[in-house]
Amino acid sequence: MNKQESLQGVFSKAQRMVFNSYSKSVFGQLSTCRTLSNGYHLSQCSDCGHQQMQFHGCGNRHCLFCGHFGREQWVGQRRAELLPTTYYHVVFTLPHELNGLVMGNRTLLYNLLLESSSQTLIQFGKDPKYLGAEIGITSVLHTWGQNLSFHPHVHCIVSGGGFDGNQWQNSKRVSGKFLFPVGAMKIVFKGILMKGLRKLRPKLRLDKLNFEDLLSQIGQKAWNVYAKRPFGGAMGVLEYLGRYTHRIAISSSRITEVGQTTVSFNYKDYADGSKVKQMTLSHEEFLRRFEQHILPRYFVKIRHYGYLRNRGKQERLKQILASLQLSERKPIPKLTVEQFMQEKYGTGLGKCPCCGEGRMVSIAVTYSHRCEPIQASFQVRNKASPV
């Protein structure tokens, strides 16, 4: 039994645990990914008649094995939005004292975290002392730590310049190490988010939490805003996007062993010099931690702000390119899976693995093991056996 099959067995146990119906449905999809339950494509070579069956993936955004093609497509489309400027990486983290409140109000507080962090950056960008223009921001919500603990934070990719409506403005900070002063960002972020918490108070589920005591606790401590040094050019931005935007709580490569009752995985212990260590959890504890990172249904975790906000974005980008005296970028076409494999890996996905000459053509497809296969019309050039 391979790693995916072993993990599917673990995920199937979630149906017997105390999770909400939506989380159980997610685990249900993960447990049947690339199995007969999801249906299959049956292909046959146009020359030699060789046949092969490919089971469908689940397509769930929390899956450890799906999404690679979609991620690459998304990153490719972002390439057309990159500008000849420095890009910075800023991380906004919620105090751990808020974890209990967030768990009971995920949609409201994830939205508040994303909006508060973007407002902080936009406020500093519009300050004439730093830029005096509207910056571009791509924000990505993460909810996990390396050991699958609950750790809500937002990664922001921020342009080093901005558009004032007429022309492009570059940063006025001489060193260029950080776009805005981190200490000041901590104060502003804290103020915006705490104000938002008070505004949301009537909508929040508090259970046994004392709201005023909680605000007092977080108000007395320094909040964590981390600003990394600039990326190494546009390709550094794209590399980051590919690694972080479509990540889930844990990648399959970090999982080292799936036993009868336990799951073991590697993690970096940042409190101990980022040493790589191994953690072993029972199946039940692994599922409990994983479930904390299942996003609310339809929740959008990747968002764009500033001049990259969706409404009117293409027109703004045209104005910015014109102000920089750059030609307009052509939209990057979406590739098929076969074109993507050929371009990225030099592998012809449609070529027959048996004879190496013919083309694999779909002859039957089903989307559930309960459905009859849909037959496709197909003729083999030689006298291969029919399906």
C-alpha cells in the first residue's frame, strides 16, 4: 500500500469522529481521491491498441495530491501582472490568545485578518512620507504552523512602488531593505484589527469567552508583523507564489510514515534554530489538527488589493504600463494538461507509453463507479482488440 492509499485510510476514519458535516464531506473526498469511486478515463493507443485507465482526482483544494496543474496555471497568469519594481514579503500574525475566538468564527475573523493587514499596507503606501501612491498586494491566508498547530497569519506580496493615478512612484526609503517601518506597522495593524473586533462584537459566537478580558489581554502585548527582505527579482516572486499560494496544511512529501495507528511527519522547529524534527501523532490527533485548517465553504483565501484589486484591474495595469513607457502585455493563454506537461517537463502526455508512436485517445469515461461508462467513438488503425 502506497502513501496515498494509507492516508486515504486515515481520512476515512473522520466519518466516525465529531466533526461538522462539511469537514466530513471534505475528508470523504480526500479518502476517495484517484480511486474507482471518483470514476475514470479509459484511453487506447491509436496505433497499437494499448489501453490504460486513469482514475480521477477529487479536485478538493485541501487535497495533498491534487491541484498541481491549477497552481501552475494560476502562477502563469500572475506573471503578466509583474512590474519592473522591487517586491516585498510581509507577514501579519494574530496573537495566539485569539485562537479560541477565531475557531468559533472562522469566516468573520479570517476576513477581518485579511482586510486589516491590507488596510495597514495601503495606509502606509498612501502616506507621502513613504510612497504617496497605491501599492499592489497579493495576500494569502495560512492557518497552520509546521506541526499542524492552529496559527492564523497572512503572507503578503507587496510592490515596492505604487500608482498615484497619473504616474508610477518608487519608494522613498533609501536603504530598500524594508518597504515600511515594521514597528509602526505593528501598531497600525493592531489598532485596525481591534477596532474591527469591536465592530463585529454583535455577530461573534463567544461561548464562554469574556470579550472585554480578551481585548485587554491582546491590547497589552506587542503584535507580530514580520517583514522579510526584498525578493530576488520577478522570478523570486513567482517562485514564492508557486510554493505558498496553493499550499495546504501539510504536503505529502513531509509525511514520512503512515502506520496502523499513527502518522509521522517532518517539521521545522523554529524555536530550536529551525532544526528539522519528526513528530508522530495518532490518526485521531492527526485528523483533529488537519480539520482545523479546512477552510469555510467558498472562502477565498487568495486576495488582491490596491492596484491589483479585481474591479478595473486590467485598465489600471494598462495605465501603469503606459506611465512606465512599457508595452501592453498580452494575456497568457490557458494551457491544456497535455500542453502544460510538454512545456514544463518535455513529456508528451498523449503519447503511447507502450509503442511510443501512437496517441492515447479517450474511449470511455465515467464520473462515478455507479455510472455506466460513456463510450467514445474511436477506430484503431491496426487490428487491436476492442474495448
